[in-house]
Amino acid sequence: SRSLRLILGDQLTRSLSSLSDLGEDDVVLMVEVGDETSYVRHHPQKIALILSAMRHFAEELRGRGVTVDYVTLDDPDNTHSFGGELARAVKRHDPARIIVTEPGEWRVWEMMGDWESDLDLPVEIRTDDRFYCSREAFAELVAAGKTTRMEYFYREMRRRTGLLMEGDGPAGGDWNFDAENRKALPKGLELPHRMRFRPDETTQEVLELVAARFDNHFGDLEGFGWAVTRDEALRALRHFIKDCLPTFGDYQDAMKAGEDFLFHGVLSPYLNLGLLTAAEVCEKAQQAWQDGDVPLNAAEGFIRQILGWREFVRGIYWTEMPGYEDSNFLNAKRDLPEMYWGAGTRMRCMEDCIGTTRRNAYAHHIQRLMVTGNFALLAGVAPRQIEKWYLEVYADAFEWVELPNVHGMVMHADGGRLGSKPYAASGSYINRMSDYCGACSYDLKQKTGEDACPFNYLYWNFLIENEEALGDNRRMGLMFANLRKKDKAERDRITGSAKAFLDGGEWP
Ligand code: FAD
Ligand code: DLZ
Ligand code: SF4
């Protein structure tokens, strides 16, 4: 009896659970639908990457003799929803059952719950085993109290997977080598030339489709250089391990104007779409360390991002959904300023981070966390607005990974489920980790007033505005102790500068 297997745009993995035990009569269904291309105003490169990777994946399956039914976005009969396209495909193929792999997002998980009754067919939903930690395994860890913080979860995952382990203990005697990973970039350090991919004919077609339909979305389409096949993604991985990983750890937190990728993986879209799996990426990084090509601090720092953070935020997402996005612990309400959409700003750090976002549908972690994220936190932007921005503008953005990072890690809107304190920082942090401030038209050394670096007074203003909510947070004790040393006149200068900036200045 025939089964119909719906493969979603972020499930492009040959070993996917819903692609195992394919029978000869079975049909794989892939659909480009308006509901997915438009549920937020995705960056054009993100849409192009997903559609091109979907089309290439369909071809690859066909090449292996699999029957693939593929519906394009410009198909005149397209109903533009997963449910609608499944219903049409059921008519075409008359399957006995539907097989899917659980989706990445709650939104789609809810839809799936209706399909059995809507289609009057059994719907089998299989576990997504591309993750090290299943939703069930994470729920068990929650119950056992082992997920309060990423670091404990990560150690548990190291033990379970054996990655970077020596016997029962961590390789090198420490679980975490971050103390070695906070160097600023030395002047004159040569940066690796990053691998980009030239669009083939399939990608060209998609680029034309996206240019025609989504040209009013924020972001450049020209310069598209993403890998769109597994082979290309594997080449990108090899390039990263060889040319960047050896230095990744040292400069993991560094930023440099005009240098968009530094030593970062630029692999997150491939991981999230399934062109690469977390396991193969971590194992290759471990191998490079075992071969003596990569120091331990680099391999550990990189593996922690994937085995630790990536798995942890996914677990948080699925244990806290639905409703995770509803909290607003700091009661932040301001509108997202126009500079996030490229309106131009005198803040050089923001300009550079928003610029790479527009050019590449990418910014590296520290730019997302300590510049655009930190600004939204300090300025008290409404969590839903900044969350939507992150979901739209990055090629790697899917709600399961975006929401915990923004709602939890950056905005502390969850009151501390994800991280014990917000990463609030003033201009001096940005100055220490980057070369932005020297050529900025704001003055890092001035604390208040028209020409002062806005991060300076916004930082203190954030503490003043949130003294009630955060004053008892033990990990912020030093910050608040310093605030309490400020006299009324200084506090007034801070709140006055912040008000002038937030009410006028660069605000829309
Ligand atoms: P590298 O620095 O090379 O790191 C290696 C890999 O580790 C990444 O490819 C990614 O898969 C994983 N990783 C690292 N940090 C995290 C993290 N905090 N959470 C989950 N995975 C992580 N990542 C996304 O994949 N999608 C998002 O929508 C997303 N939104 C973010 C929003 C904010 C506000 C912040 C602070 C972080 C966000 N991240 C997101 C995490 C991280 O910034 C990106 O994964 C990373 O910048 C991708 O670039 P890279 O591949 O060069 O990463
Ligand atoms: C993000 C996205 C986009 C832009 N387009 C499609 C699409 O046309 N067809 C599809 O199957 N998937 C697409 N996706 C990815 C889905 O939104 C993603 O699979 C769900 O959000 C579940 O994670
Ligand atoms: Fe950013 Fe302030 Fe530095 Fe300017 S001075 S680049 S606004 S941190």
C-alpha cells in the first residue's frame, strides 16, 4: 500500500526519518507554498536558498530512483498551504497513509494535528532524529532537573555522545575553554578567503522568481553565494574546518568593520535545512582536533555551540511552547527603530551589523547578541517586534532556534528560563571586541550628551528602568552596586540623554 511522504523545506536530509523504508510505490511530496514564503517577510536570500535547495534535493532523490511530486510556487493550481497541497496530492496518488517527520516549528506542528481528520487518512509523525537530543529525551532531562542551564545540559550531552571525552572526563581536563576564546583581532591578522558558490541554472531560475515576487522584502538578492546542495555544503564544511576552525576559538567574539564572516562556520543555514547534520559537523571538528590540526579550545568552543547551545535552545522551545513568546518580563514596549530596516544610523557598530544582515542574510553570533540584540534590550524594544526582525532577516532563522535566542538570551523576556541574566553591556564592551568605535561619529568616552556613545547612557538607563525587575539578580549585583554609586545629578543626565535619544534622535 502506497504512502505519501511530505518533506518540508528544512528537512532536506537523505537519512530523514520520513524517507526511510521507502517502498517502490511510495511518493515523496515537496511543495513551495505561499503560506511558508510569506508568514513573515523573509530576506530574499533566505527564500531563494530554501527553494533552490528544495529543488536540488528533489532532483537528487529522483536521481536515486525515488518518485517525487514537486509543486512550484508559480503552479497555477497551487493552494499555497501544506494542508491544501496534501489534499490535492492525496487525490492524485490515492495513498493509504501519510508519513512525515515532526516539523521544526510549533505553527506547523499544530497544522499536522489536523491532517488525519481533514484528509481522512492515517498520518504517521516520526521523530526528527537529526538532533542529538529528541524532544522526549529533553523533557526527561527537564524532569530530572538537568536542563536548568546550558552548561549542565552540555556536559550531560558530552557524556552521552562521548564527544571530546577522555574516559569519564572531558578532554584536556576542562569542559569549557571560553576563557581562551575572548581575544580581539590583532591588527594585520590575515583573514581567510571565504568560499562562496556560483548560482547554477536551477538557482538562477529561483533567483528570478524571488526577485519578481519578494523584491519589497528587506535584503539584497544580488551576491547570492550560498551552497544549495549537500555536495556544496560539504565543501563549505571542509573549507571551514581547514581554513577557519584552527583560529575559530581565539576570535569567536571578535568583530571587525566590513569583515562579515571572520573565522565563523557560516554553516547554520545548512544545518537548519538539513544539508549537513549536527553529528557529522561535530565529528569532523573532533577529528580535526584528534589529527592535531585544530587546538582543543577551538574544537570545544565550536562543538559546544552545536551540541550545547543548538540542542539546548531547541529543547527549551519545545518544552515552553505554546506561549513562550507571550511573556514580557521587563515590560519592554518601544517600537523597533527604522535603522533595523537600513534607514541609516550614526552608530557605526549598528550600521555594520545591519549592513552585513542586508548584504548576506547573515551576521555572526556576537553581532547578533552584543550589537543588534544588546541595543534592542537596552532600548526596551517590544520583544515581539525584535523577534519578528530576527526571524525575517537571517537565512538560518527558524522559530525553534530564533525565538529562544531572542526572547530568552537577548531580551530576557522569559524572566530567566534560558539564561540567568541579560547580556546588557555598554559601549566599552563593543570597543574592546571590535574596531567600530575609532571611526564612529559618536564618542565612546563621553557618557552622556548628544555626542556620547548611545550604548553608554542606554546601558545605565536600562539598569535604572529595570531596577525593580533585576535588582535582586545575584549575577547582576556588581552592575547595580555601581548604579547605586551614581548621584541624582548623574542619574538625571543619563535618563535625560536616553529620553532625548529614544524620543527623537535616531528614533523613527
Ligand atoms: P558559528 O559561530 O560558526 O557556530 C557554529 C554553529 O553553532 C552554528 O552554525 C549554529 O548551528 C550553532 N550555534 C551557535 N550558537 C548558537 C545558538 N546560540 N543557538 C543555536 N545554535 C547556535 N542561529 C540559528 O541557526 N538561527 C537563528 O535564527 C538564530 N537566531 C539568533 C538570534 C540571536 C539574537 C542570537 C544571539 C543568536 C541567534 N542564532 C541563531 C545563533 C547564532 O548566532 C547563529 O547560529 C550563528 O551566528 C550562525 O553562524 P555560524 O554558522 O557562522 O556560527
Ligand atoms: C521557510 C520556508 C519557506 C520560505 N518556504 C517553504 C516552502 O515553500 N515549502 C516548504 O516546505 N518549506 C518552506 N519553508 C520552510 C518551512 O517554513 C519549515 O519547514 C517550517 O517552518 C517547519 O520548520
Ligand atoms: Fe557603537 Fe558606541 Fe562604538 Fe559608536 S562608539 S561604534 S555607537 S559602541
